[in-house]
Amino acid sequence: LYLPNIIAAGVIIFIAYFFYRVARYFVLRFFKKSGVGESVSNVVVKTIRFLFIGTAFIMALNQMQIKVVTLISTLGVAGIAIGLAAQQTLSNMISGIIILIDHPFREGDFVELDDIYGRVEKITMRSTLLRTLDNTKVDLPNHKIIECKIVNHSDYPFLRVRIPFGIAYKEFIPKAQAVVLKDVENVPQVLKNPAPEVNVTNIGESSIEMELMAWIDDPAIEIPLGYELRKRIKIALDEAGIEIPFPHRQIFLEKINLDKIKPLFSES
């Protein structure tokens, strides 16, 4: 190795790093103006850094008269071995890129992933971090998320809360509807527009099945508000004297003449 070659290699790396910083600045500026999430911009920046620094490193080695082809061949064989051993990690990374590009959810959204409900705290290349309502942290691998059903509760400005309940057959349906709607008016979290509704959903075996449908604008309160509305519906119906039935069956007993059935037993 000669000193000029080493200096030239250093200059190549410096120039590559300089252009990487310039590209990084414009990429981050573009994503900020476009409103793209920080996770996506971080992935793009890391990819650009890998390309710039990797290319500069190969050029620097070539400038220092190191046989790059032999080195690349050796690294290629090692890369295949590492790739086979890290298939799951690579699968997670590819799935992470798909999530960041496709946007089925974003950081801060309330979602159901694999029957787990929580707030998306962070999306990384390997996994997605959820914070549940119990304040527990759930780290889901990205490849599993791609394969499971995703329910996003934050994708629209309004979210509808459904609370089913039942009343006895003897009760007057419009009265029950009015009682529940009047009580819901006192709940500040329930939106006035769209207005809440109470509808009959089914004629069941033991009750007239009804459902309160109320709109909210904050998915964080969906489940806690559901608890509160169920309690209020029960209290409001009790105070109005409206019966909430429980499943029951009527059994009719008929007196049997034993003299008529005795011959049947004697024949057997």
C-alpha cells in the first residue's frame, strides 16, 4: 500500500459521507413536508446510508489495490449462510417495510392485531409494539401481523360504539328507546352529530333484543365508555320500571294414566 492510495481512499469515503448527509437532509425534508411517518423516513435514510457507504467502501478498497472481487465472493458465501440462518429476521424486515409503505395503521392508532387490542406505540423493522389497556407491552413480530386480521379503530374521525341489551316482551319499545336516549344525552363523550340511536335488532326467545349505537371521536375511550354505557342503561331501565329479562323456559306437566301404559312394560 502506498500513501497516495490511502489518501485517495480516505477522500472517497469522505466525499461519499458528505453526499450521504446532503441526501439525508433533502429526504427528511421531503418526508416532513409530505406528512410521511418517521418510521418510513428512517428506513429510507438507513437504506441510502447503506448504499452510499457500501459503494464508497468498495471503491476505497479498490483504490488501495485490494482484490474486491475475491472479497465480495467470500462475503457472498458468508451472506448466504447468514441468510439461511436468519430467515425469520428477514421475513420480519420485509413485512415491516410492507407495513410502513401500505399503512394499515400508524403509530398512535388503536388497533386489534391477532385479537390483541391496544395503541400502536412503535413500528420497527422487526416488530410492532402495542400498549394494551392494561398498560402491558406486547411486541408482535411483523410477519405475523401481515398474516393476521387487522382492525383499525383510528382510521376515521368518528367511531361507533355498540351496546346490546334486551327488554321483556310486555314492555313498550318506544318507551325503552326514549329512556335510553335521554340518559345518553347526559354523557359528554357521546357526539350529538351523528346522533345516537336505539334500534331493535332481533326478536329473541326470551327478550326483545335492542342495541344502542353511539358515536365518539376518540378511540382511546371506546372500551371504558362501553363499560359506563352498560351501567347507565341498566340503571335507567330499572328507574323507568322497564324489565330486563333473563332466559327462562316454561315446562308443562301432564298427568298420565298409569293403567294405560302398564301393558307396554309387561310386553317387554
